Amino acid sequence: MTYNIRSASPGSPVPWCERRALVAECIQRVAPDIIGTQEGYFQQLRELAADLSIYDWIGQGREGGSKGEFMAVFYRRARFEPLAFDHFWLSDTPETIGSKTWGSKIPPRLVTWVRLADRQTHRAFYVLTTHLDGNKQAQEKSVRLIRQRVGALDPALPVLLTGDFNAVPGRDATYDALVDDQFFTDTWMLAGSRRGEGFSTFNGFKALMRNERRIDWILARGNVTVDAAEIVTFSREGSFPSDHFPVVAWLRFP
């Protein structure tokens, strides 16, 4: 699952205290093994982890440590063991905590990556999660850096890249730069069946929108089979857990 849970900032139109239980319920209904999240604050993620006690998580705030919005990877602790993890910032100085360049006027963006081992199959793979800037110049350079960093990972292991990319497949060069040469493949397009097709993954806390603006993706690199994918349009009594819908892929590593 990839899920922008919307930060608990004071500017949010729906406070986190009103959404917390809904976010947990949405995740529990799907019961994913792994979740790449975006935007969550430290306390927000701690509370979500308390509600979803079968998961552990790894992440860091955009501004370093516990400060700012996190890119976090949640994983079922009974199923997976983290072997390594790290973070890099989407800037000219990716090792510098909180660094931002490329014309961004908002807090810095980063990538969290984790190498996980499956306790059942003893297979290892990588999971990355990110949230790209809306600035197209920043997106272009961010994608270039992500490709460079992913290319340096162990080529024998599959890679899953989750995120809010602020770009639409088929309309934005950001998507093309990741999938056109099959560096990554889009699990949505590979899926044997798709649910929620045609819906925007952004709802703005307002309504379902059938405008095919799928800005949240799960991309894969390596030998991956995708049985199904879904845009999860869960709500309760008209209330959405977040201003984004989660996207889910049911995957197998043959």
C-alpha cells in the first residue's frame, strides 16, 4: 500500500483527531503487509502504530529527526525483518539533512528506503517511499536522483517504489522518466485485475472524482507479478480518512 495520510498540521481542513480511527480502519480493511506513507508527523505515526500494533515502522522527518513530515515504511513485524535502511534528500546535496534546491519553496523532500527480508520465503527486497514536489523542475531532477540511487542497489533484489508523485501517468514527463525504458514498471498497469479504476487518488476531503488523476503509485523493478491493484475509496458516513486514497497492489516475487 502507498498512502498519503495527510499531515496533522493546523492547516488541515479535517483535524487528525477526527481522522485517526478512519485511517486505521481503512488500513485494517485491506491488511497490507507493507505500507509506504507520506506526510505523517512523528506523533501522528506513533499513534497510527499504536492503533496498528502488528506493524513496526522506519522513517525520518523532512527536516531531520522527528521534525516535519515523514516518509515512513510500515511492515508486518511477524513477516518481515529490516536488514538495512537509509534516507536521502531530493536535492543537489542528498546526504545533507533537510536540504532543498531545484526551485522548491516548501519544506524539503526525501526518500526513505528499507531492505526487508521475508521470514517465510527468506527472500529480500527493497521498499522506497517518497513525496515529490509539485514543481516540474524539481520533479525532473528528483526522478534522475532516484534512478541513480536505485540503480546502485543490489540488482538481484526486487525494488518497490511507493509515493505521492504529484504527476499523472500519460500526462506528465515525471511518470515517463520512470517507466518508459522499463527502469520501473507500474503495478497498476501490470495488474491482472483493477478496482477503483478511473478515480482520482486525490479527493480533497470532498468527493470521489472520476477524472483519472492517479498521482499515487506503486512502481516495481525486477521480477514481479501483480495479481490485482486497487484505489481504495473507503469513507464512513461521507468522511474520508485523508485527502488521498491509498493505492494497493497484491504482488508476488516468482
